[in-house]
Amino acid sequence: HTMIEKPVANDLVEADQLIDAFDRAGVVGCVGHVERFNPAIRSMRERIAAGDLGDLYQISTRRQGPFVGRVTDIGVMKDLGTHDIDLAMWLVGEPITAVSARTAHRMGRDHEDLASVTSVFTGGVVGNHVVNWISPFKERLVQVTGERGTFVADTITADLTYWANGETLSDWAPLLHSRGVTEGDVIRYSIPKPEPLVSELEAFRDAILGIRSDVVSLEEGRNVLAVAEACLES
């Protein structure tokens, strides 16, 4: 039984070899996309599944900060970007079917250090993802907008905030049509905040014991890698 740090492999050929090997061996293989176990993200997903946002329209992520010197073999897309690709597909509950991306090299390294991605999901949800290693401050935000409002998760603090769509009260019809959505109630939820890495390792243990299976599968890791490679190709 093995947990592989993300990304699942260097390329899709190696990912397929891993999937085949674990299938033949009959053991648990999973990928360490630890952000799935962030309390704010898990609470957000439960509330989305319960219909709190209604139909989903857009998901936006920002993951940026100073360069980490230990990363030498890949660029920011496969390192940081794979977190948000995985979270986006997990939260929306659909695969990404198309991407358009721009990358740049600003630090003199062989690999890209910033990327801006627009993604499209099966059901028409649009995604926007910004990742870089050139920002002097660290930011980790996931925002999902639907017909009833917006969830914003800060995965550094594990805070989840809900911005509800409000109702504009007026008998002036042209004003109502021009204003669109207005700000309603704003709620920051009080949620339990276990350590994400502990939760991830407990899920791995329980998958081995056959108790539950909410680890990130090798197949899911391969799908994330496929999107990351499409972004780089774009």
C-alpha cells in the first residue's frame, strides 16, 4: 500500500504504468492531494452537495507565494497548480474538458514560475486559476459562485465564508434590472479544524483497513496530471 505525493507521476505514460501495477497487485494506491482534507474545503463541498449555492457558475482559485528552493524538477503548474486542478474538479463534481493557459519564466529557471489558466467543465462551469512563485506574500483561496451566492475558502486559516445574494427592494424597475445581484448576509462558519495531513493519513489507513475509501485514487491523480499537461501544452 502506497501514498504517492502529487503529482502522481512525471507523465501520463508513467501514471498508466502505476495504475496497472497497483491493480495487478491488489493493493491501495493513492495520491497525496492534501488540500482535499482541508476543513474549509471539506465543509464547502458538503454545503455545495446540499444545494446551498444552487446551480454552480464559476470556480476561481489563487495559489501564490515566494519560490520554494526544494522544487527543482518541475514548474509551478505541476507543483502548485495540481492542487487547484484537483480541488476544482472535486468541488464541481465534473471533469475539466478544456483549458486555455499562459505561463511565463521570470526567475531564470528551466520551468515556468507563473501560470494563468481558464478551464471549462462538462456542465459549463467556468474556472479561473492563478498560480505563481513570484509573489512576496502567500495566498491560498478557493472561491465558488452559484445562483444563491459565493463560498470563499482560505486554506491557510481553514476559514469558510458565505456571501449570500441579497434582494434589492425598490419599485423602480429599471434600477432593479441594472443593479443585478446585491450583497446579502455574510457568514463565516464556525467549523472544526483538524490538521489536514493527519486527516489524510487517517483516510489512507482506513482505506488499507477497508473501512472507507475517500483517498485520492491513482486514476484521479492521473486526471489531474492530464489537465496540468494540457495547460502546459496550451
